[in-house]
Amino acid sequence: MLANAITKFLICNLQFFIYIGKLFSLIIKFVAKFMLMIEQIEEYLAQVDQFNSSNNEEIEQFRIQFNGKKGILNDLFAQFKNVPNEQKKEFGQKINTLKAAVANKLQNLKAATTSQIVSVKEDLTKPGFPLTLGSRHPISLVKNRITEIFKSIGFAVADGPEIEDDWHNFSALNLPEYHPARDMQDTFFIEKNPDVLLRTHTSSVQIRYLENNEPPIRILSPGRVFRNEAISARSHCIFHQIEGLYIDENVSFADLKQTIQYFTTELFGKSKIRMRPSYFPFTEPSAEVDVYWGLNSETDYRITKGTGWLEIMGCGMVDPAVLQNVNIDADKYSGYAFGMGIERIVMLLYQMNDIRMFFDNDVRMLEQFKTS
């Protein structure tokens, strides 16, 4: 009887138990979903805490990810209405915690970025610092001009040390010890026995080149030289020279004259020159070269002493003894050499009357060459 009664009760209330089961299942699903959402928010909090960047683009992407219209926070607030009433308080607190964490992170990142910019650039509205533009020294300008003229006819540039030994500076150039011509050049000696000195001319570069190269040779040797001379408006203990050397078969004095003629025309625009016999220990025959400057102004009268002619360089055919000193067959090869002081040429071109101005480093003088 009891069993029948229970069976009858269960059959009558089957719908009720089915409903209770569905309700219980739904509650389980809501609770599980809620727990998953809470875990997701915790992951977002960890992501916010770990994020760090000084790149403005990355910071903006982070803001959009969380605070954008389709961002994480808007999506979480949209799901708030589906959370059971019993869990709304906890869920709401978690969302607000995440929202506050995102806001603090963005504020700190922007503050750090702004402070970095200010520390580097200070006031971004301040005018920039003026950049003073320099220029090449007039000696460099003229040296480069002379070099380019001779490069156009096949000369290459050779360089050598400013501290030299006796052989390369004197003896190899046909100036043996106690030769009277050495008195023409007052020398700065650094050591004695053996002699070490500051070079008195860039001819020493030519000797070094001849020792290591076979003819044909066509070189220029520009550089600083040193002589123990009194400093005045016309002379200095430091000055610059540029010397040329051409060694080949059948080189004649006519070749030398045509080279000098080409050079003076290119540099000064004046083609009238004359060669006066002179003496140099390392060339034979030797000559001084004058260019006809003219008498068109008072300055022309002053710098040419009223003659119209102006001395610009020395030159000559290389002495056979010099070729023999560097083991070049003087019977087969011949050549010419020339040399000039660069300061003298600069003073002529720019109408300067005091060589000391080149070494005073007076910015007022040097600024005149900015457009050169």
C-alpha cells in the first residue's frame, strides 16, 4: 500500500521535479559562468599591472583595449545585468577595481612620458639654440684650389711627416753636412746626433716618394713647414708650402714653363710670366717665377714695388745628384720641380698685408670666408 502511494505521488508530481531539476541546473550554470567572469577579471587586473611602455602608440592601444567603445570594460558592464542578484555586489566591485587600475595605469604612463620629454627638451615652446656655421680657413681654400688645378693635369697628392731626419730634409736634396746653402734655412732641431728636426720644406716628401716609387712620377706635396725666423707682417716661423715634382723620360725646361704658364692662368687669370735665373741646391738650372700683376691700382703699385711684376714661386730642373741619391737613373730620367708659399698666394688673392692674421684665429677675419 505504501509503495503504491509513493509511486502515485511521484507520478503526480513529476512535472514539479523536472522543473526543480532545470532550475537547479540553471543556477549551476550561472554560478559557473560567474566564476569564469571573476577569473577573467583577475587576469585583466594582472595584465594591467604588468603593462609598461614609454611608447605613445602602445599606450594608446592599451587605452583603446580597455576604455574604447568596444573595449573590455564596456563589455563587462554590459554583462552586469545577467549576473544573479546575489553576485552583483561582488561582480560590480571587481569591475570597478579593474576600471580604477586601468585609469591609474594610464595616468602614470602619461605622466612618465611627459616628464621624460620635459627633462630632455625642457620648454618645447622655447626657440632653438643658434648653430654657428663655420667655414674653411683661407689657407685651406687656396691650397685646395691649387691642388685641383694641378690634379687636372695629372698630379697626385703625396704626404709625409712634419718631423724629419737629416737625410730626407737635407742630404738627399744635395745639401750635405756643412753645405753653405743650409744657412739659407734656419732650422728647429729636436735632437742631434743623429739630427731630428722640424721639416724646413715639403721637398722631404718628394724624397720619400722617390725612394718607394718608380718613374714616371707626378706629385704635389702640400703641408706645414717650420723655420726659425722672426715673426713679422711678412714672415712667420710656421707657414705652408706646396711643391710639385715631375720625373719622366725626356722632360725639359719647356715642359716646366708650360706647366707654370697653365697654373698662373688658371689661378690668377693672368698668363704673362717671366723666369729669372736663381739658385736652389736641388735644381739646376733654377729660376724664380714672376707673374705680371699690372699697375691698375695703388695696391698694385705697393705690392709690386711699382714694377707690375710679382714673384710667386721658385722652380727648376731636378739636379741629377738628387735622382742618384734615390737610385733613379739620371741618364735615363729627368724632371722638374717647383714650390711656393701658400700664405703668399692667399695674401695676393685676398689683398691681405699681414701674414700673422692667418695664425691669430680671429673669428672676425675668418668669418669673411663663409661664402667661399
